[in-house]
Amino acid sequence: MPEPGAVAEKAEDAVALPAPEPRSKASLRGHPRGLWTLFFTEMWERFSYYGMRALLILFMTAPAAAGGFAWDARRAGAIYGLYTFSVYFTAIPGGWIADRLLGQRRAVLAGGVLIALGHYALFFMGAGGTAFFYAGLVLIVLGTGLLKPNISAIVGQLYGEGDQRRDAGFSIFYMGINIGAWSAPLICGWLGQRVGWHWGFGAAAFGMTLGIVQYVLGGRHLGEAGHLREKPAEPGRLWVVVLGMLLLTAAALYFLFDYKLLLVGTVTAGFFVWLLRQTRDALEKKRVLAILVLFVFASLFWGGFEQAGSSLNLFADRVTRNAIFGWEFPSSWFQSVNAMFIWMLAPVFAWIWMALGPREPSSPAKFAYALLFVSLGFLVVAVAARTSAPVAAGLPVTAETRLGAADLVSPAWLIVVYLLHTVGELCLSPVGLSAVTKLAPARLVGSMMGVWFLSIALGNLIGGEVSRYFETFALPNLFGAVFLTTVSAAVILALLVGPIRRLMSGVH
């Protein structure tokens, strides 16, 4: 597992798992050739995900005359939040299926195929309407659940224990994530908003197709990495169990849609009760409790950060002047700013943590900094909203709202917001991932990785719920409420740093 700060590029999108033995001997530029196969697979998968995400809420809320569904933000935000929640939540059963039924290699391939089919369903949406839309989202959710947790596991299996190239290999792999996250909004966003929505979704489908093709062609470079080690004794029964649980979860979310946050919160609490019952001594119990506390604050962080694709995306589209020096660009291009700042700042943060040495802040302190920076981002956007007279006066900003040029805010506001949020991400994302693996009892590491994905999933759900009020709340008040919530969480966590460190019992 990379040390805190050693890997920062979209660390929430990848999980580094230890490898017992080298699986690939072919080498390219000092690394196994299989690394480049996985690099491009993940790059194209992230291209498809971030490209579609940049368009999703804009498409759902666009007027029918512009080719959209003309849904209000309340409905679109709820669907967006549930979709992004599910993308990360299904990583938990996806890892279980790979470990016991498919192996990581076949799970990644199956996941890629499902993702591509989902994007093609969105591309051909005109033929099937909302049926194709919902089918596409479901296929992408299931496919991402299979691909995401398992492709990182294969990267780990390319290197043996103690291989010093391993951290560098994951850094290269994470750069593929960033390239996909940066380029997707530029390409899919321009096609979707300037040519036609289905062309933006089609570009995402084409990207995932390229990823599948090169994954299959480059499979020979992976050696034995990712193959199922032991065949299950009763695969039929296991499939019935996992599919039954997925259907039960989907049914619960459907019938309890308006109470989904309560439902997910209850299930999460039950999961932590189960984890605490698995502990064998006081030390393990204290460390699991520390993870629980960090989980709560991480979920609040992601609840703010992940509004990039929902409420902040709507703000970019409806309230921001999308032009620089007279040159106009699609509002979805703001979705590339975070990845650009990651490239610029990740090496800086890696250097800062190393330079601080023994004075480096503890994990809970870094979490507090992360919440502080995400809160400052929402303070900035709240102030930006007040610079627009109609918005400051409480004008409902719907898809039909047409602000005058003088009432649109400068794009510099959102760039500052994403800069602050990126700093927060670099304080929390790689640090939290590492802290969970160090605090978890060895026999519970897999379950604890599920905790990390669950915090991101819950944060996405919270962010989607906030965006539902974009058209009904005065925007300075809405973003101001998010600021107050996250800055209060930062202050509370700062006061709890000492007690949490005692629970961590020596883990930094």
C-alpha cells in the first residue's frame, strides 16, 4: 500500500492490494508490460465514467426542445445521487464476486462489457426513451462494480512482495485515471452540449469499447495475474445468494426511494455493529471505532466534494459566464479542472508530507484540513452567487431561467472552488485509504476496503440530495448551508483529533 501522500491522483478510484508473488515477467520501461494494458483499460473506463457524469444532470434537466428530459432538479438530483451512490456501492459485491466466482481477470472483462452496453443504451436512447436511459444506468452501475475494485487488484499482482517498483507502478496506473478524468469532459462535454446529447454518450461508449479491445489483446502480458485461485465448491448457490442480495437491495431502494438516506444509514450502522463484533480484543475494537469516526467525516467530505457533477455543474451551466476573452466553451468543461489541479498539486503535497517528517499531521488532522478546504470552496460559490443580483435576490434558477450577461458570474469563481476542493481531496483521499488499511485487523482488510467505498457512495448520495434543492432554495443560502455544515464538521473533528489518535493506538 502506498504511503500517505505518495499517491494522490484520484486515489478514491483505485485500491492497491498486496500481491503474494510476481505474476508477469515481461518488462516495458522497467515495469511489467501488463501494467500498460491495465493503464489504458482504466483510462478508458474513467473516460467513459467522467464523460457521461459531466453530461448526466445537464441532460436530465435540459428542456425537451434541447433534447433533454426537462426534469426538475429535485427529480434529476435524486437520480444522479442514487446512480453515483450505486456505482461505488456495487464495488463491494463486485470484489466478492471476483474473489469467489470469476477471478479478477474475468470480472474486469465482464464489467467493461456491461459498462459499454450501458453507454450504448444511452447513445440509442432516442429509440427507447426512459427505458433505455434507466437500463443504461443499471448496466453501468453493475459493470463498474465488477471492474473498479478488481483492476487495481490485478495491478498489485503484477509485482512481488517487497518489489520497490510497486508504488511507482500504482502512480503510473493512477495517472491513467487522471488522463481519463481530464479528457472526458472536454470531448464528451463538447459533443454532448454542442452537437447532441447522444453523441456525448456515444463518445463514452466508444472509449469503453477501445478499453475492452486493448484489454483483450494485451491480456497475454498479464501472466497469471487475476486468475481465480480456487474454484468455488457450489458456484450456483453462491450466484443465487449474491444476485438475490443485489435484487433485494435494488427493491428496497425502489420502494423506499424517499427514505433512501435513512435506509443506507441504517444498513451502514448495522455493518459497523457487525465489524465491531468481529474484533477479538480491546486494541482491535478501538481501531475499528477510529475507522468508524473517520468514516463519518469522510462521508461528509464526499457529500460536498461530489457535488461537482450535480449542483456545481448546474451552477456552471446556468449562472456562470462560460467564456474567456470572448471565446465560449461548454459548461461541462469545468469538470476537467479538478484533474488538472491534481496533476499540478499531487507532487507538491507528496513533497510537503515528506518535508514535514515527524511534524507531518496525523490522519484525523488531515481529514479536518480536507473538510476545511471543501467548506471554503462552498463559501466561495455562495459569495459568487451573491454577486449576481437576481440570484442573490432569490430568483429560482431553473432550466428556463435566462440571466443577462451582466448577471452571470465570472468562471474564475468556480476555478477557485475546484482549486480548494482539490486541496481538500489531496488531504483526505490517499490518506484515508492508507489509514483504513493500517487500522484494520489483517483478517478484516477486505471488509474495511468496503468501508472506504461505502463512505464515497454515501457521500455521493448526500451530494445528490443537496442538488435536489438547487431550483427551490436561494443559491447563496443553499451553498451557505453546505459551508456551515462542512466547516462545523471540520471544527468538531479538529477537537476530536486527540481522542481519535488514542483510538488509533500508535497508527499515524
